[in-house]
Amino acid sequence: MARSTWRLLLSLLLAGCAAGPPQGNLYRDLGGEPGIAAIVDGVIVKIQADEDVQELFEETDFDFFGEKLRLQLCEVADGPCVYDGLDMQSAHLSMDISEAEFNNFVQDLIDVLDGLGVPLPVQNRLLARLTPMRREIIYQ
């Protein structure tokens, strides 16, 4: 085999390694239904104790909220669920959620993910899928 062909093959091989392993199914990487349930349960406990956001949830039915959040995270993560709740803008209408309150909620989610040992790359993939909802939640 010619020297230039070897260089090309080596370059392609190294480029493939630099890209990292292929990303798996996010739903599976979050632990499937039990993993998502643990995330949601952890978030509910966390926000109930977080003075910076608990006022937003004063009138919340946490059983209903937890079920809808489980469905939403499952669907966002390409799991077998279908979210049947309100769109984010309608769900947060008249709540006037500030950027700081939104960021506190996201930090609570990150703390729960960390506590459950969800690897940082998996956390980042989940957050990247949730980020577009931000504009539909803040100041509605």
C-alpha cells in the first residue's frame, strides 16, 4: 500500500477517535423510566426545599406536576412516552418567572443529576434539549 494511502487511513482513524464515542439513546443513558422517575422525584424534593423557587410552586399539585414532568423528560429524551400536557408558554402563563428563578430551577435539576451520578455529557445532552423551552417559560 502506498505511503499516502496509509497516511489517509491513519488520518481518518485519528479523526474518528477525536470525535469521541457515538452518543447513545438519551432515554437509556438517563436510566430509562426508573432513572427519569428518580430525576423527577429528586427535582420535586429539591424545589420544595429551595427558597428561591418554592414560591412559584405554592399552588402546585406535585403528583400532577411529577407525572407531566416524567412524560416530558421521557419524550424529550426519545423515550416511549408522549407528553400530553400544556405547551410551556401556556403552562407558565402569568407566572412571570424571572431569569434568576429559571436559573435556580435549572441548578436544582443539575444538582439532582449530579447526585444521581448522571455523567456530565449525558446531563449536557438533556440540558441542550430542554434549553429551547427557556424562552417559552421566562416572563410569561
